[in-house]
Amino acid sequence: MGYSPSTQPKSGLEDRFGRHITYLRVSVTDRCDFRCVYCMAENMSFLPRRDLLTLEELDRICSAFVSRGVRKLRITGGEPLVRKNIMSLFRSLSRHLESGALEEVTLTTNGSQLKRFAHDLRAAGVRRINLSLDTLDPDRFRSITRWGKLETVMDGLDAADAAGLKVKINTVALKGVNEDEFNNLIRFTHERGYDLTFIETMPMGDVDGDRTDQYLPLSVVRERLMDHWTLQESDYRTGGPARYVTVAETGGRVGFITPLTHNFCESCNRVRLTCTGTLYMCLGQNDKVDLRAPLREGAGDEGLHAAIDEAMLLKPKGHDFIIDRKTRKPAVARHMSVTGG
Ligand code: SAM
Ligand code: SF4
């Protein structure tokens, strides 16, 4: 791997609303070793391997975006660390960190494989990771993730600390499931020096169950937290959609990602690449362009860049997440594990 684009420098990426695209999220697999209840059905059918971008194709597309001014890459999935040979992609992308073209490569993970990979990730230039953790109770962890084991993830966190990776914890707020644990999660994460971000459930893809049952507005979460903690408004931003507060008692930060109740589209700087090479312009809309086709049809860099330019014209002004109350079906049919959360 290590393909270098041969073309002249290209212009940066700007959409019709003047937003500069500097952040690419990349799903490297739709597979996962967990089956979180809000994310996947227990019996998922996964994509045939030939449909997935190869690691070389992933590198080539990422590099094309870097040459167009993308400064941040986030590797996600599915569970990115279950993709075979995934470390070779991280190692290959690190050349853009070394050249200064890329500011950072980050990872979103469930932590199951972190014990094995934390050190190598750090060596490949990764400095920050997001780890999804919805509960600190082993039984509950098993019932939320269906297949996961809390202890393994805790070992992964220890390995991340030992490797010097900065960790942020993402917790999906689930009504009637983990809402009694939020104070504990704040204590746990802040004691370990991690930020904690709460995420509202997003209606993406069919799961086994009724999503309107899982939905817990973060406005409610925030109100409840204020009974226990002093939340100070913070202008801290990570370039993502989270809004942060500082908890006076711990000095740590808590973020809120509220796609359903709050619109963060006006500052959106990101696009998402699926593991099959479809570029989605918005997590909550279906505007997309296929980048795999030009690659597999042998198009040179010009063809790839032309497809990326075409995609920029499609980025919508905002999103439209709805759970249809009659059908109880999500407005966006694809699973988060395909687009990458
Ligand atoms: N497997 C990795 C993980 O769990 O972190 C990366 C992929 S996962 C799809 C990325 C993030 O999306 C996780 O934090 C997960 O909790 C979140 N997520 C998945 N489905 C969701 C949904 N329907 N609503 C809100 N967040 C969701
Ligand atoms: Fe897997 Fe992450 Fe989805 Fe859970 S949220 S099933 S860990 S992809």
C-alpha cells in the first residue's frame, strides 16, 4: 500500500452552502463482534466480501480526500478492529500525518480488540480514540451488546491508557436500560481522565424491537444530571456535533450529541464513506455518490476526483431524522454500522 496521487494539487472541498469539508469518516467493515440492540439485529446479514473496498482502495480514496484538504480521518465501522489486516491501513495512512497533510487519524471502537491493538495504533500515529461504553454492569453489558464482555473492554481501556491514547467514551442514552448509570459513568470516566459524550438513539436501520421505546431525549438527561452536578457551559469543541459542559465537581467534560432534538447541520464539515465505497453526504439523508465504481472501472485520479466533486454538489443543507410513528420504521433505512456512526 502507500499509493500516492499523481495529479496536480486540487482545490479544497466546498459544498453549495459554503461549508468546507475537512473531515472524512470511513467505515472499514459492516461486521462486528457485538450486536448492540440499538445498532444491529441479532441475525444480521453482512455484505459479500467482494463488495467491500479493499484496504488498498480505502487508502486510495482516503488519500484523494487528503489531497483535497481533508484534515481529519475517523476510522469506524462496524467494528473497525475486526477487519483483517486493518493495522496496515493505519500504518499506510500515517504517511499523511508525517507529511503534515493530515492533522489526525482517529478511531471509533467497541474496545473488544483494543488490548491487542492499542500499542500498534499509537505507533501508527493515532492519538485519540472514541470507545463506546453504555454501562459498567457486566450483565447489562451483555444484554445491551448481546455478544460482548465488559471485562475485555476494560482490559482494552487499560491497554489504551498504557499506550498513551487519549480516550473519549460514547454512551448511548437508552430509556429504561442505562439511565440509572449516568452519574456513575461520569465518575468512572472523569476519574480516568476521559471525556464522556452522551448520544441520543438515532433511528437508523431495522433492529429487533421498537425504537420509540429506546429513545431518551438528552434534554431530560441533562436536567437530571443537574440535580447531582454543577454543569458549566463550555465552548470546547472537537469539530464534531457534540456540545460540551464542564462538570465543576470533577473538572471533566460531558458532551451531548442530540441529532433528533438539535440541529447541528449548519457547521457540518464532514462526509462519510461506507465500507462499499459509497460516499454519503449526510448521516441523516440519502444523498450519495459511488466512489467504488470509478476505482474498479480503472478510472485514474481524475475520475475519482470528478466523482468527489459531483458529491459535493449533493450535500444537503440539513438532515431529517424521523421515526415514522405509524410504521415504526426508521426514516433512514441503512444501519449505522454501514455508514459508520
Ligand atoms: N463498533 C464501533 C463502536 O461501537 O464504537 C464503531 C461503530 S458504531 C456504529 C459507532 C457509534 O455509533 C457507537 O458509539 C454506537 O454506540 C453508535 N450507534 C450505533 N447505532 C446507533 C443508533 N441507532 N443511535 C445512536 N448511536 C448509535
Ligand atoms: Fe458493533 Fe458498534 Fe454497532 Fe455495537 S454499536 S453492534 S459495537 S458496530
